[in-house]
Amino acid sequence: MSITIENAEIEALLADLTETTRRTAPDLLLDVLRRERARVEADRERDRAEAVASGRLLHERTYASPLVDPRPINEILAYDENGLPV
């Protein structure tokens, strides 16, 4: 598979890096892509961990709050055992 890149800045950066590092363009591009994929995966993992922590915190806060109305839900909504209004 070949890739055509028509971007002067990319071409200039790639030429500079190949000259500076004495590595081939495919090797440099492969390294950059692997690093970017690792960074994206790390970001995903961090986001997942933050979401789980946030959910746990919400759960803990919800169950730690005092019960405002101890009546059963049927009494609060005022329906009888047949689902009719009381």
C-alpha cells in the first residue's frame, strides 16, 4: 500500500527528521503512528477510569444522603394495589 501526502509542511518535517535521525521515512511514520495510537489508548483508558470513578462517587453520594420520605412508593404516588388512584 502506498500513501500520497501532498502537504508541504509534512514533507518538510519528514525530510528534516529523516536527515536528522538518519532513519527512513516509513520507519519514522510507523514510529509516530504507534506513539499516537498508544497515546489515544491511554487517553481512552483514563477517560474510562474517570467515568467509573465518577459513577462510584455518584452512587456513594446518592446512598449516603438521608431518606427524605420513608413511605413506600405506592403511598407517595397514591395508587392502590390495583394501580388505581386512592
